[in-house]
Amino acid sequence: MPLSIEDPRNWLGFIPATLKDSPLYSELWEHLKDDAEILALVNLVDKDQPNLVTFFAAVNFLLLGEPHQPLALYYPYLHQNSTPPLSEAYPYFREFVLAHATQLHTLLPSARLQTNETTRCTNLLPAFVLAYRRGGYHPLNMIEIGSSAGLNLLWNRYSYRYSSGLTTEDILVGDRSSPVQIRCELVGPLLPPLPETALPPVASCQGIELIPRNIHNEEDMRWVRAAIWPEECARHQVLDAAISFARQEHVPLHQGDACDLLPALLDGIPQQHTAVVWSSFAVNQGPVEVKEQIERQLREASNRIPIYRVALEFALEKQAEGPRLEWLEYQDGQMVKQELLARCAVHGERMTWLLDGDIL
């Protein structure tokens, strides 16, 4: 009997299905799930982290530092002109992993899947427009929980292109001259709320991150790159543009536990601003008790000002359904509204808007 993966959060209930977008990862999974030596390493991943993807990211991190290894030929982002058969990849993968077992023993227990996926801003943008409208067209005062390197804090400085079968031309939003150009395919019979002219004004956009990734530190950026799947060269291009752009800007990122920092940041939001607290693939990857404490803090803070919560996450109880864009509204110490806005692709490249009718 092969060793099984310890999986109390049931990550394997849906992660293998998401690997269809990565032929290499799909191929590797078919072999490693019966490989006791490799599974023993996978079991070193923190149980609150998506185990299989975090393990692949840690291997990527090491491989990015050794791009001349034979295994690297199977990673298109490292060797775009190399196309060896994927059926031959696993022996090289296994050899590389076992040769770096000592390093993985050190890395995996503390590894965090801090995917700073800029493309996900295309999914978040309609929810931010919704907050601006429902909040009375006041400037947004925003706090992101789980910001990684803080690249998505600059969402209002990017250029967006949405394609849809409902329109004859792509919908262009944001700063068209921005070096960060992001695309999203809109699927389904509804179009999300998008601004006809300028993006909503942002008074402040701050981030909270327990272990921030420093955009000026190459090792930290290697961790961020390692979270991108091997075949997705376009994501690497967007990430490189976002990193270069952020290095010229001020990214307000606070280091610490959200449960410790969030109350003071909420208390500092002026009443003439619209308060938005948001996360993408962060809160539900932490301990459940942390999420519950954040919810209590939002309810308490809403006694002073209304708070709009935007969450792009896998639902804890419905992970197999894929990422959900949800809206939660807090007023007078209570959660007064909860809506499912959209279903999204894992990396933000597609979105199906679901909220119909009067968005106000």
C-alpha cells in the first residue's frame, strides 16, 4: 500500500481537478500519488496549506535556482523551445526532488502558497465597482488581507481587457498606458458592473501580510514566481511587469497577523470613505479560527461605519465548485447581506458573473 497524504482540509478533493490547466502537473500527480518516498515529503506541508500545489511550488522554487537541470526542460517557462514528451518527465522530477530532499525538509513545513496573481484583479474589479456604487460614490478606503508582495494593492493602476460573446469588441477599463496589461474572458449571459470611464477613486489601499514578500528581494520574488504553473508563460510576463511597476511605486504593506492589525486599520478609515476589506485565496487557506475572528472584528467595526467585504476564495465547504467571488456587507454590528457575485477561474483568466438585476 502506498503512503497516503494527510489531508484534513480535503485539498485533494478538488486540487487534482484544477491541474487540468497544467499538463505537466497532471502527469506528475499520476505518478507521485503512488510514490511513498515523494508522498512523505508532500506530508511535510502545513495542513492548512493546499498540499499538492504548495509542494509543486517549493520544487519550482528550487528549480528556478538551477535552470540547467534536466528536469527544467519540461518546464516551458524555463525552456520555451524545448518540447520533450511529458511521459518521460517523472523520473527526472523524482531524481531532482530526492536530490533536494534535505532542502525540502527545511522549506516545506513553513512554505506558504503566496500566489500574488495579478490577473485575479480582473475578477475583483467588478466587486470594487459595486462597493463604490453601493457606498454612495465615495472614495474607497481598502484593506487587503493576505497581500503577499502587495502587487494587487496597485489594482487601480492597471489596464484591463474583458472579452465577451455579448459584445462585438473587448471592454477596455483602467489605465490603457499601464505597463501591466491584464485580460479576462467573461462567460455566461450577464456582464459584470464595469466603469464606463475612470476606475473608482481610491483614497487608500493597504495590505496585511504575515510573511510579506519583498519586491526588491530576488529570493522572495523567486517564491512568487514559483507559484506560477509551468506552462503559463503569459502569467510570468504579467508578473514581471507588475514587479517592475511596483518597484517604482509605494506599496503600503503591513507585516503582522490580520487579527492583530485589522481593528486599528479599520478604526482609521474616515466616515466619508467607503470601507472595503478584501482577500483573494488567502483567508480560507489559514486556520478556521482566524477567519472566524476576522468576521467578529468586521461586525464590531461596522458599529462605526458600514464595511463591505469582498472575498475571492474557495469556499471551505464547497471547494470542488471552484473559486467564488462573494460579497458580505456589515452594518450596526451585524452581517446584513451576503451574495454570490461570480464564479471564477483559479488564476483569474475567466469569470462568470451571477448577480442579476438591480446591483444597488
